[in-house]
Amino acid sequence: MRIIFVLTYPVYHGIADLSEWLRWDNRDRRMPGLLAAQGVDVELWGVGHEQLDLISDLPDRPAYPIRIFPMSGGGAKTRDHVSDAMAAAARDDTADLFVLIGTNGGAGYHFHDSALKPDRRRYAIIIGGDYWSRIVPGADFVFTESAAQEAALGHPGWRIWRRRIAAERMQRLPKTIDIDRFAPAPGATKRWDVIAVSRLTRWKRFDEIGRLSASHRVAVVGGGPQAAMLARRFPRVEWLGHRPHDSVPALLHQARLYFHAGRRDYFPRAIPEAMACGVPVVAMDDRIGPDVVPPSCGALVDDHSYEPLVARLLDDTARLGAMAKAARAHVVARHGPQSSEAACARLMELAR
């Protein structure tokens, strides 16, 4: 049995340093390791600046190959970059199943159009943000992140051009959080009342963060093309810039509350990372539901409720402490290192 995972965005998208990406211990890296432990012939493929043949060596997991194929075009934006070499390798490979990580990256579209669709190759999709794209209907199986995504896939409503995805073709896939690295630090000094971790792009919304900074100590971790503009617009926010993933827990420890800065996300990874550190989460309820932020771990808010609710939480030390413990327990139970085992079992069934 041979299964190949394919990143639909380049490995350098949003990350300047390949060595930082290689150190990430996340779901994309853990799932191939879990399958390798079951004796599956598995590889992880991605698009990079040059051809590289690497080995994944995560702790307590069998090593497996990582193949990076050179970018060959696609436009100015990194999200649109493609690799002809990766598509050609797929056409020559005998894999029983391909697993596309993400629905709308340029590398994924190109891979689908050049290798999967022409040869009618079997593939599954792991949703990593946007739940829909033109490659979703052709997938043998779809791994979702949230109840909101499942509802939208199963009931397209007025979007009559979208083919309904049956419930039996979907399965919820938890995040995989390094709960040893992202863990509480009870003695940490609380420098900030509110913190957020986010790419600083036009797709994110920081109006709420800016308003909170008028009465609270607020920090944002992350870099991006909108960094200078946001710093000018919201000067009271402490913009910390891009930080290596390894250094994020220490920053989360210094905040009393995490606020998700975004209206387009269904299940951003930063939310369970903050919860794992024992930091309660507040998020806008546009797309994020109680399956993502349970009431015991934080709060879902709207345009009218977020400011008074944040103020009340910060004033209620006992309630904030109870939420911190519940948030940590939720992530350990739901999003720990073995959280992808059920999904991996389903992949093995599909590949047979």
C-alpha cells in the first residue's frame, strides 16, 4: 500500500526559512508518520525553491521521505506557485492514493489538473481553511475541520452549481498540537491582556484588535504585507512581527486572553495552540462555532458583544482561571499527538 501526501501550497508560503518548516511538528507531518508506523509506504511531497530529498525524523515516529520539487511557475503570489516536476512524478508513481492538504493552493490545482484528473487517480482532501474549490467534488473522501464546513458541504443551498458531499464521504479531522511544547507556564508574567497570532494580510481583520487596544494591553504575533499599514493604523497595539513557531508558546504564556483576528477562518490552528497553553479564547462567531471554541474554554462573540465581554472576562480572575484549565484539558483530549489515528485508518481503507 502506497499513500502520498501533497501540500497544495509551497512550503515557503508564509515562511521564509525552510529549516523552520522542517521543525514543525504538526498534523501534516504526523499523519504520514502514523501511517508509516502501520507499515504503509508513505511520502510527503511539496513545492520549494529547489529539488530536495529529505527524511522526516519526528520523535517516536518512523522516518519517511519528504520530497521537495522545484517551483516552475504560477504567477507572482506564492499561493499560486506550481511544480511541473511534482505533477510529472505523480504520473509516473504507482501510489494507491494521493492526499491533498488544502483545497485551493495553486500547486494543488495544477497537480489535480495535470496528474490526477487526466489519469483518474484516486485522492482524498484534507480541508485546511476554505472548504470548497473545484477539486473537492472529485475527491473520494473529504476530511473536514468543523461542523460549519460539514453543513456547508452537505447542504449547498442556493449554490446550486456545487455538488453535495454526502455525509459518508466526510470525516472530522482534529488538529494535531504538540501539547508538550504548547503547555501552560503558571509562573509566566502577564505582559498583555490580549494576544493574537496571525498573518498580517488583507484577508485578516484587525478592527476589533485595534479597538481593544484602546483600553487593554494588546499584542499581535505575525508578519505579512500589511504590517506597516496596520502599525500606523493601530499604534497602541504591540506588533511583535514574525516569530519562529518554536517561540510562540512563550509569547502566549504572557497573555491572559487570546483573541482570534479574522472573519474568514473556520478552525485556525492558533486557537487550539493558545488553548493548549491554558489561554482562554475569544473569537467572532461568523464562521467559528462551539465545536471549535467550547463555552467552557472561552467565548464566541459578535460586533456588539466582544468589547464588554472581553472586559468582563479580564475582570473575573476565577472564571478566566477555570476557562484556562478547561481549554488545556480540551486540547489534550481532542487534539493531542494521536488525534489523527482514526483518519489514518480511514485512509488505509481507501487505499486498499
